[in-house]
Amino acid sequence: MTVTLLSYISPVLTSSAHAAGSSDAIAMMEKQIHAMQAQLDVMKKKQAAENRRVRAELARQRELIEADPYASRARLLGQPATGPYGTVPQARNSHDDVFGLGDNAILSPSRTASTPYGELTAIPPAHPDLYSPMRRGQLQIGGVRLTLGGYLEAAGVWRSRNSAADIASAYNGIPWHNQPASHMSEFHQTERQSRLALLAEGMLTRKLEADAYVETDFQGSGSSSNSRQSNSYVPRARVVYGELKDRDDGWYLLGGQSWSLITLFNKGMLARDEQTPMVIEAQYVPGFNWTRNAQFRAVKTFGREERYATGLSIENPSAVPAGVSPCSSTSNHCITTDRLTGTNVNNPSTYYTTDPAPDLVAKIAADPGWGHYEVTGVMRFFRDRTSTPGEGTNHTRIAGGGGGGMVLPLIDRKLYFQASGLVGTGLGRYGTTNMPDYTYGRNNAVTPLPEANLLIGLYGNPLKNLKLYSYAGAETVLSRRAFDEGSGHYGYGNRNFDMRGCSTELATNCAASGNIRTVAQATGGFWYTAAKGDYGTLLVGGQYSHTHVQAFSGIGGKPKSDADMVLMSFRYQPFN
């Protein structure tokens, strides 16, 4: 307005300069200035009134949004809500707007990790944008942005052989035929895989970003937990970690409990981008390499699109010993110490092995443009002590191995293939079956077992609302580590272990459970998006699997067992 006024006055001042001393010209100019000032006052009043109206409207809309943040924008503004098929009644039949709230939402749609597993479990994304508009399921507290995730699940599981397991199967606990449970099926309904997730993130400096992530479910079991009346199962620390991110330089540092770096990723190497199988089964699939444990991880990415990455993780150790040691014979007058019962805040109902150092996991990942590829290596350290009266000897062994994996888009956005594997010694812990890591040699020395794991899978989206998947995997101990001494038979997979009673109910001469050689499984299933709208997503899933378990041969043959399993799931994701 000031510029307009000056441009208007300028010609008048110029003519006045030529008619200096002319009182008529000055009077005319004053009259024009007064008229313009009057007009300016009127405009200011109108603008002030308009500002008050706009503020009042914004305040009204804000109150409506705070009262119902998931309502459609059209409804809040008093307009007819429309969807892909027109007005609200027609939109109710739409998959995208099944709740009939229209597609003009106040909040942006929610996001999950860009992995199949992330979409099924509402895991917050690995690459969030702190400066993007607020999304459903997000809160802003000062400079900290909170993202809610997780789901509520009602599931059912039927198994052809009774292993007394919940939603997580005990693959190496499938009963042998000498056990009565092998001849009975089991059925359970469970809510225990329901999961709560929270991501908190913010900027420490203009360059350094920090986040904290927590996942918990109800698969913990307290001393009073049971399924008879109150079903008082307890929450557990599933994933709990903090992370520092320097995206400009490509450095990511993580500390806390997360998926092991050995786990296959869908892309890159960042937390929450793990390529976990899409199954309902909480113990996943044999051949899938993973743990969730305490660790300190450093990852370095390269290139603007972070197509290449390398990482090193220092992870909490916990070996799985098995087999028969010479000290198990009373005639040898010795004691083996390779595990201790939990004390203080550790679980007194289980053991903790005497590992002398952390597990070391290194990985290189590449996303060159088509597919994702990985190469992985792991190093482990085992120790036990043989004690005799007055003295003892420690035995320490180094084990480990390597492997890799890939995820290939065979038909973009429609069909994907994945494969991963691991081979080496002392790797049982990193398979989902929890095969043993080591046994005992002469003088009771720790002897790592040679092992291999393999998983392949196909999955895709033949329809917008439907996901299909199939996996086949196996974990195996490649060869025996056993010896005889006098009349004693020791180690793992000894040919003289008695297997004659493994097919006779109530027979006691069956050493199969402590000498498993291979666990293999084929499984397939589906996830159907039954409803999706501003108030969340409802998923329906089904899965069938067949599992084969075989022990090393011994006296009486080569025992084997199997189990068929059927699982159903109804999941509600309130924030997705």
C-alpha cells in the first residue's frame, strides 16, 4: 500500500515543483492525501475484520481436528465427503475407504517399514522424514516426533503332534514316537503375539539425528503364567535400542537390543529394514538366520542413494551346548563347567553359558539397481572348564563361518524371490531351530559342530488386497563329532547311541532328542486386507507348514519325526 501511495503522489510532487508557490496546487495535493488516508483506514479495518474471521475459522478447524484427527477434511469443512466412487455411501464399498470417511484426510497416510514384514506388523519406517507433514499415528512433542506402531492379534494354531507350544513352535522339541505326545494333536488360541511399538526421534544438532525404538509383545512367561484361568503372560523386551544417524556422512550407530546384523535385510543395512519371513508362526521358518540380542553396531553407507553399505556388530554371546561329555561318567572323577544357572535378575529356570567374548558379525550389502545382495561373516568364542579334585583346565575354541543372501524382484511389485544361507562351525544359535553350537571332545574340550542353514522363498501381491508367500528351509549338522572311550560313547551323533526305542511308545532307549541332525520345513500362506481406512487396517492370515526332523543314526536305525501345523490370524493395526 505504501508503494502504491508513493507512486500516486510522485507525479503530483513533480508538477508542484514546477508550480512552486501555487497555493491551489498544494491544497489539491492535501485534499488527495486526506482522501487516500481515509481509503487506507477503511482498508485496514476490512483487513483486520478478515484476519479475525480467518483466525476464528482456523481455531474452529483446529478444535475439530484435535477432537477427531482422523476425520475427513471434507466432513470437517461441512462439504460432502467423496471417495474413489463418489459420495460417502458409494465410498463405503471401496477397499481404500471402507469406513466411508473420504480420501481428503487431515493427516497424511501412515507409513510402515518398506518391507513385507513391516507392512504386516506396522513397524515404523527405517527412513523417516522429521520435516514431513504429520501422519496418522504420530505425535509431536516439542522437537521430538513420536510414531506409534504394532497390532492386536487373535490367532489359533493346530499341530498334529503335541509339543505344548504357543504361537512359537519348538521345532527341535517335536516329540519322537516313543513319547505319548507324539500321538496326540494340539490346539491353542492366543493373543500373545500382539505387539506395541514406539519410535521417538529428533535432531540433536543440525546434522546429527537420534532415535529410540521399543517393541514389546506378550510372549514372556512369568513363574505364575498359565493358560488355565487368568492367562497372565507377561510383556517382554523384544526390541529396545537407541540410534545416532549422520546421514550426510553415511554413519549409523546403534546400541541396545535389535535383530542381529546376521539377519537378511530387504534393502540397505538399517534397523527396521530386516527381511523377516511373512509367516504367522512366531518362530519363523527353519533356515532363517537371526537372533534378537544386545549389541553395538556401526554401519557406513556409500553414495547419495546409500546403495552400498558395510557394517560391524559386537553382539551378546550365548552358546548352545549339546552331547555327552566324558565327565558325565562317574568313573572319570571330573566336572564340566560350561553353563551356570541364572541368578539375580537372570532367569533361574535356565542356563547361561561361559562364553569369554562377544560374537562378531560383519556384513557388506549392495543395492546396485536390481535386487539386494549381502555377504556376511561371523566369529564366535566358546569356553568350558574341566575340573578334577585340586585343579582344572579351561578350553577355549574359536568358531564361525560365512554366508550371504539376496532379494530379487522377479516381477516388479508383484513377485519376489529371496535366498539366504550360512555355513561354518558353531552356528546353531543363529538358526531359528536353535541347533547346538558345540559338543565335547576328548579331555572334555569344546568341539564346535559343522553346520549349514538355507532358506529360499517366493512372495508377492497377485491382487491389491492379497499377499501370498511360500518358504522352504533347512538346518543341519553336517557331520558327527563323537568318539568312544572304553565302554563309554561320547560327543554328538555317536554311532553307538541307542535309538532302538524311538518308535515304541514309552520306550526309554531313544537318544534322538539330543542328537538331531536336520530340521527342514516347507510352508505357505496368505494375508488378506479385509478393511483399511482412517481408523486402521484389518488383516486376515492363514498358514500351513510341514516340518521334518531327523536324528543321526545309531544302534537301531535313524529316527525321524514330523509335524503338520495350521495357523490362522486376525490382526488389527490401529495406526496403519
